[in-house]
Amino acid sequence: MRWKDIQAEFVDEPKVAVQEADALVAELMQRLASMFATERAELEDRWAGGDQISTEELRQGLRLYRSFFERLLAA
């Protein structure tokens, strides 16, 4: 795992380790943003029908947002 390698590198190369940690966090943030954009686009596509959205579809949409929200908090 990259994080363990970064931590181990800190002993010999602290500046490099911090730079690599910054790059890793930035990469993870980009992945999360991409995942959110994909999930949001899928939801919007399902809802493109206008007012014909069922309560069940809305419930499923809210569940997806809750799941993504919880993943963000856990990160």
C-alpha cells in the first residue's frame, strides 16, 4: 500500500514523504470527485423523464447520496 510506503519513507526522506502524501491525497480526492460525478450523472439520467419519478426512485436516489456522503465522511 502506498500510504505505508510513504510513512516508512518519512524516516529517511521526510520532505519527500510529505510531498508524496500530498500527491496521494490529491489523487484520492480526484477519484472521489469522479465517482460522485458518475453517480450524479446516472441519477440525473434516470430522472430525465420529468414529473414521472416515483417515490421509490427518489428513495433509491437518496440512498445513493447517503452512501456517497458516508464514504466521504469515512475518508
